[in-house]
Amino acid sequence: MVEVDATHLDRIVAGFAAALRTAGLDVPVGSVVTFRQALGVVGLAAWHPVYWAGRATLVHRPEDTALFDDTFAAYWHDQLRPDVAMEMSEHELTMALDTGDDEAATPDDAEGTQEVDLVLRWSPTEVLRHKDFSLFTLEELVEAQTLMRQLKLATSVRPSRRQRRARHERGRLDIRHTVQRALRTEGEPLIRASTVQSEQPRRLILLIDVSGSMEPYARALLRFAHAAVVSRRRVEAFALGTRLTRITRELSSRDPDDAFAAATGAVEDWSGGTRLGPVLREFNDEWGVRGMARGAVVVVLSDGWDRGDPAVLAEQMQRLARVAHHVVWVNPLKATEGYEPLAAGMAAALPFVDRFIEGHNIASLEALVAAVAA
């Protein structure tokens, strides 16, 4: 390939991304930036490292590989040296890359060499674990639902008012059962029965932002909420937008598609605006401070963009933090490189948050499960 300066290279990369989008591939801006950074490492001395740099950063689904190959061959043809052939199989490309040669082996050079069988394997589960929710197709959302249901969501425990029969440990004297046992031994209380305080898992409350800015992630997070509701007791789910909507009952259906349709149908302000401060005030007044959030683990799933007064949001977050056992804020934008919580709503809420984590893919939801159980 010819040597080009940084400005010209930027134009080439932008043009290649445009060509891929025209061909029908979904190419996020972040992937284009990563591809440009990769070219800064591998250089342009040989074309096959450029191919694999683009293949690794710009192709997110195996079925898009053929379309990428055709677009690559058409777009980068003018950048290739005349003595380099474009018609190379995937096997030859891989062998050339593994040997580190700048020139791909020609058929004459390959004569007499040992034939190697190359087996390529990929894991759809691992791809989905790290893929951004905003890039999911409908079919991938269905597959992700299965992975979400495998997450063992459990909160920490809290002391209960109920007493349970002690089997091995010593506790409070249980007079009733001690007398019952004494009747079996002619009135002699030979065996002392006791009770100890029982424990129960803390309630889990999911507050899901369904505003327009969260729409690419809300559909996946709503399916995560459904998996949580049907997998354990003491889980409550609410939708946050311009109003507060309780969707626990709608998500209680065992069928994920029916549950999703019922929940989205119940939310009248889906993909609308967001007023986090007033909506949290309604939650605190009607549900949270009255008892639902007391000693509970509260998870807010939102990007923090708020049209209301940040002071109202800060006040309501402070009220919530006073009664909740643990407040976790899940922000999908936190995974963005260079992200800082500069949005007024996010900055106002952070002082009252115990854990601030990502929520853009399944792997980040696994981190959320660990934070909830801590």
C-alpha cells in the first residue's frame, strides 16, 4: 500500500465506513474510531493486516463477513500495489498473517509446503455478552433473554421479625416446644427447644428510564427486569419517564414476549421525555419512603439526562438513600471512552449513589448482579 499522511488516512477510513454503511452493514462511530487506531498500529505497509484490523473492529456478526469482504475488495483496490492479488482465500490470508510476511504467498511459493487445515470457531454467546445493547437485532434480544435468565440474581439478607426453630445453634427458649417434648419423657424437660431470628432476602426495586435517550437500551433492560421478576420473589419494577408507571404485574408473565408487550403497553410515555426529579418524588411519596424501599436494594437504570431541576433530583435521591439499604445507578453511557458524569441530572444524583456501574451489555449486567448481592 502507499504511504499516506494522517489527514488523508482519516479521509480513507471515513470513506470506507461510508461504503460499508451503503452496502448495508451497521457500523457504529466507536468502531470506526477503533479501526483508525488499529491502522495506526499495524500501518499500511501490507494490506492483509488492514483487512484483519477492519474485520476485527467493524464486523460484529458472522453473517456480515461476506459483505465486508466484497466491500473491502472494491474500496481498497486502488490502495493496493499492482503485484498483490486480491483473490485470496480466508485460509491464505490467515496463513500470511500468522507468518508475519508482508507479501501474501503466491501459488508458486506455496508449492512443496505442508498443507495445514485451519479450523475457525466462534462463540455466539461470548459475542452477545460483550455486544452493546444498542446494536442488538430483534433475534439477538431473544437470545439475550436466555442469557439473562441464567443470571443468579440474589440480594443480601436482612433480619426478619419471624422466629425459626433452631436445630443446632442455641437461641431463645421455645417454651411451647420444650413442654411438648417433655410430655414424651414423663414431664421431664430433657431436651430444650429454642428459636432464632430468621432472615429474608432484601427487596429489589428496579427503576428503568424509558425516555427517548434510553430507548436503544430500555428494551434490553426491560427484558432483564422481566428475568428478575419471574426468577425470585420481592422484586418490584417501575418505568421512569415523564410519569411513574409500576410494571411489576405486567412483567410477571412467564412468556417474555407477552411480558414485554404488556409492559410497553402499560407505559404511556415510552420513548418520550424524562423528569427524573418529579418522578422520583412520586415514587418516594407513594411507594418508597412509605415502606417499599426501606432496607431494599434500589437500582436506577438511566443515562441521567433530565429536563427538570437538578436540585429536585438531588433532594429525592437523598430521601431515597436514607431509607434504602443500597442504591445502585446503572448508566449505559459510562462504557463510552472518556465518559464523565457531566449531565446535570447525573451529577446531582451521584453523591447519593453507593455503586455507579455500566449497563450497556450482558457482561455489565453480570457486574450488576454481583453488586446487588454484595
